[in-house]
Amino acid sequence: MSSNIEPAVTEKIENLRNALHRHNYQYYVLDDPEISDAEYDRMMQELIALESAHPELASPDSPSSRVGGIPLDKFESVAHSVPMLSLDNGFNDSDILEFDKRVRKNLGLPPRSQATLREQKGNVADELLYTAEPKMDGVAVELVYENGRLVMASTRGDGVRGEVITSNVKTIPSVPLLLNQENGRKIPSRVEVRGEIFMKADRFRKLNEERLRMNLSPFANPRNAAAGSLRQLDPRITAKRPLEIFLYGIGRITDLEFESHWDSLQALKGLGFRINPLIRPGITIQDTLDYYKELSEKRHNLPYDIDGMVIKVDNLLFQSQLGATSKSPRWAIAYKFKAVQETTRIMSIDVQVGRTGALTPVARLEPVNVGGVMVSNATLHNEDEIRRKDIRVGDTVLVQRAGDVIPEVVKVIGSKRTGAEQIFNMPQTCPVCGAEVVDRDEAVSRCNNMNCPAQIKARIRHFASKRAFDIEGLGDKLVEQLVSRGLISSYADIFNLDKENLQRLERMGPKSAANLINAVEASKKITFDRFLYALGIRHVGENVAGILADKFESADKLCSASLNELTAAEGIGPEIAQSVRHFFEQDENRKTVARILDSGVEILFEAKPENRPLEGKLFVLTGSLEGMTRSEAQKMIEAAGGKMTNSVSRNTDYLVLGKSPGSKLARAKKLGIEIIRESDLDKLIKI
Ligand SMILES: NC(=O)c1ccc[n+]([C@@H]2O[C@H](COP(=O)([O-])OP(=O)(O)OC[C@H]3O[C@@H](n4cnc5c(N)ncnc54)[C@H](O)[C@@H]3O)[C@@H](O)[C@H]2O)c1
Ligand SMILES: [Zn+2]
């Protein structure tokens, strides 16, 4: 039997190894990957699975058993006195629990039962503790200091030898050139430390915009940008790139002894190195899983990219007992986040008309699963963006989805071009109403017809959307029908809809008609900020609406506010003020607002701070409440001026204790945060 399978398996393994070698080259040498990291990781996992099922086919040259980097010839190379390794990867909770089992077994510690695992949540009296850290998505470097002075900086290279990039690294402001002498203590004579050099996301975006303007191909992500910037022959170029560093470990250090990884990080801090403040020391394996969840939520709000969590056995004696394979230490593992980037193909480019008439080109993609969500459309923003990125119909592209943001095309994979790709041109007339398309400002083309059905529909959809009037049931399809049947032509008409007319629509029985009428009725009590946001005034997003609502206490006052009065509010610039004035100067708009108010819409004004007893207080909830749901509690807290967040930090004021609390309880206790019960919450609010 096996002789039948072998050739196929051998070939498969061979193919995977070759492909991974090639992608390593694209990624590490050219800083220009052809596939997403997720695709690379999947190929690697497949290779590892095949190799472990067929140990006779293992090879020390396989990409699965070597650090992937390749030192570039254009730089001098240097040997690392302690190899710089990669990390094993985990992709789900059970990979991490498996890792813990392996570690315990290798250390000769007894296995843990499920019950003790649960008990140990938040318990720090465990013999095997971990440090959990954000996995910075940047480039690994080694820094060597002699007698406190930076003498050498190198890349990881193939793990054994790296490229010397000292002059480049010296241009990075957060890399200390001289070490701190703490309390007159002697500086160790030789310090070899490791860290990650990265570029913040906003700086990366700026850099890519600049590159596009100069007709250079954009970097796929901040990691590639950091790698490309570091490996410049001319350090003056590196100096212009906004690079930063966080240190995460020690290679070797003379004259100092540490017991734990965390201690060593503290010592590094003392020497003047930057350490990521999100690193959490001394936690159990269960708590690392909570930390992972926390990080996944925080991830998209951090100023830099992280691609997972790294956990490390904290005890350094344990670390040395565990040792390493040729590729990675046995005392650490990376728990990767779900992917944000994948590659796919653009099948066509359509144009959508928004509520301000802006034409947005949208790429129709071959559907692709990005981090668990199927993506089949991506915004291309505007024509300039398409030109700059040179995106054509038929191109293979890297697409990205981050948080709730609309997916976008990051870049074209140039090497996949066949020559059959089609260049896209923006239409000269509106694809919906046929009106002339004008370039009103910057790169945005607009349909010039206020009464364009596409614009009307988009305005109505916005008006009814969750953060505006929040009219349940008034979705895209229904708006489409209502407008095309002529039942509404402005958002003010929503309040005049009647049941008779509604029932005549497709798929609209008496019940759904009644539901919609009720939903419209229920939406009539609305806070001023939501009301303003719903109007769809240009440049008035939620934030600006909030500022205006605070400053002007009625629709009338805002309606008649002068430019000066408007710009007097903090956060309101001339452009916004102009746009608000322009909106209320139009007779049509004033009439529409009046009609909305006449149809029974009532603007609620938020309580001022004096009625908000929890103003500025931060709450965290753990476990389940009895009298209300989590979101009800949140609403209650927010109505009283407080805020609810997900994780306990030093800034937390109260932890609300529900039934079967999680690890947040232990953390709150550790930080000395006030712990209250559900009933106390009521009392606090009623003060
Ligand atoms: N798209 C492609 O074609 C392609 C090709 C090659 C590699 N890759 C990507 O690169 C990965 C492999 O790269 P790798 O070998 O550097 O592994 P890795 O990036 O998954 O993990 C090891 C690295 O993590 C970094 N790191 C960040 N924070 C850290 C922390 N707190 N503690 C310790 N280390 C930390 C270090 O630089 C270390 O070298 C792949 O999983 C894939 O995602 C992609
Ligand atoms: Zn139009």
C-alpha cells in the first residue's frame, strides 16, 4: 500500500518545500510577498503535518526546520553568539493548551486535570507561569552593546548569521546609543538584546501614499515597510523612515543574573530600552487565553500592527531545561490572530453612488475567506487611488479587512499579470441617473443631480441606520422599493408612510407593515446628536454631530448659527462650519427639518454632568448579572455618564461582580480596584 502513496506524498512535500523557499525569498529578500501570510502559514502547516506523518521524509533543509530569513549579500554578515530563532505557531486555544502539556511533560511536571485548569484561572500560585506579550509584526534585530555603547546591530538572517545594519539602526530614535547607568550601578560589559523594529500604522499609510505619488509600488504592510527601510544601503534613507523599537528578550548579558524572563525585561527597562507596556507577567496558561482575547479586541485600536500573542515560560531555569529545536525555542509559542490579508482576483469594477453623490469604484472579487469572513467586494476609494495602485480588472490582488472597516485592496501582485488585464476608467455620466459627473473636490467625482435616485436612497438608508434614527426593518431592499415606487422621495417622508401603501409592496404582509410603522413610531424620540448625524450633512459624522449637539441646545439655534459661532466650538473647523451653514441655508433642507419635527419627532437633550453621577467613571463587568443583560447594564452606566470597558486596568474604577466571575476578579483584587455587586450599581446611579 505505502509504495502507492509514497510518490504522491514525496512530490507533495517537494512542491511545498520549493514553494515555501520561493516565498521566503520574496518575503525576506525582496520584501515583496506574493501571497498573504495566512496562505504561507497554511502551506507551512500542511508541510509540517505531512512531514510528521512521514518522518522518513524529514530533511534538515526543509523550510519547516529552518529559520526562514536569508542574509542579503549586499550587507556584511555577522554570527549571532546565541542563535536568533523563530517561534512555533498556534492557531486556536487547544494548540496553546497542548503546548502547556508538552512543556509540563518536558519539565517532568505532573499533567493538569481540566478541573485544576479551571481553578487556576486567575491563580498566580502555580509552579509554571507564563509571560504573555503582543506579537509585534515587525522585523527582529539584535543589538550589541559594549561597555554601554551600541557597537553592532544585525538582522536575524538565517538565525545563525545576520546582516550588519548598525548605521541604519542608529538612525532610529528609540534605539539607545548609550545605556543608562541606574543608581550608579556598573553597566554590564557586554549586552546582546533582541527586539522588534516596526512602523506605526498611520506613518506606514503616509509612506505608502508618498511612494504611490512617486510611482513606486506600495509596501504590502507595515512589516514589509519596516524591513525594506532597515535594509537600505544608504542610512539617510532609513533615517527618513519612521521606525521604532520594542525590546522583548535577551541573547546574552554579562555580569547579570536573572531568575525570570520578566525580571530580565525589567532590567532592560532600567538600562534604557523600550519595553511594550502591554506585556503581562506571571500568569497561568488559562489566563494567557483571556489575554489573547483582550489583545484581539484591542488589536485594531493599537497604533501599530500585532499579529498575535507570544507566550513564554517565565522561569529562566525552566527555559534552559526546555531548550530549542533548530527552528524555535521549546519554551515559547506564538498564538496567531485570524488573518487580515488574503490574495484573490478582481473580476470587475463597479461604481456606486453615495448620499453626497460621490462615485466610489468597488472591486468585485472572487470570494475569499479573510479571517473567517467571506469577502467579495472591496472599496477602491476613487479613481486616483486606482491609478496610483495601478489596479486593473483581472489583477491578482492582496485584500485586507481590519475590524469593522470595509475591505480594501492593498496592492496588486505584479508578478501575476498576464497582459490581459483591463484598465478602468471612471464613467463620465452617473451610472444611475445619467447626470453629468463633476470633479467637485480633490479626487472625488460626483453625480451632479441632487435628485439622483441613488443619492436619495443612500440618504434614506443613512437616516434610518443604526447610529442615526435606528429604524428596525428599514433595510436596503425596502428603501429600494419605497423609492422606486415613489412612496418616499426624502427622509422626511418616512414619517408619513401608511400601512395601506406599505402592504401593497412585495413581500410585505399586514404584520410586517405594522412592524415597520411601529419601528418608525419608536424612532421618534431621538437624541440631538443622532438627529444631526442622521441629516447626512457633509463632514458631520458622529463625532462632529456630538460636538454640535453639546454646543447648540436646539435645532433652531444650530439652524441660525453664524460661521463664527460654529467655529467657536472646539473641533469645528471652517470646512465643517461652512458645510453646516450651507446645509441650513438651503430652503429645501430647512423645510425638511421642519417637516420631520412636525411629524412628531422629539429631540431628547442629554442630561448635563450634574445629572450624571457616574461621569468619567470606568466600569468592568465580570460574570453574568441577574436583573439585566450586559448591554442593559452598559446603557444604564452610560446614561449616568460612566463607561464600560472589557478589561480591568489601573484606570478601572469599579468591577461589577456577576455570577461565576472570570479572571477579571483576581486582576481587580490585585490592582486594588473597588468591587461592587449588581445592587450597588443601582444605588450608585440613584445618588
Ligand atoms: N507572505 C509570505 O510570502 C511569507 C513568507 C515568509 C514568511 N511569512 C510570514 O512570516 C512568518 C514567519 O516568520 P518568522 O519566522 O519570523 O516567524 P514569526 O514572525 O511568526 O515569529 C518569530 C518572530 O516574532 C517576532 N516577535 C514579535 N514579537 C515578539 C515577542 N514579543 N517575543 C518574541 N518574538 C517576537 C520576532 O521577530 C521573531 O523573530 C510566517 O508565519 C508568515 O506569517 C510570509
Ligand atoms: Zn446620479
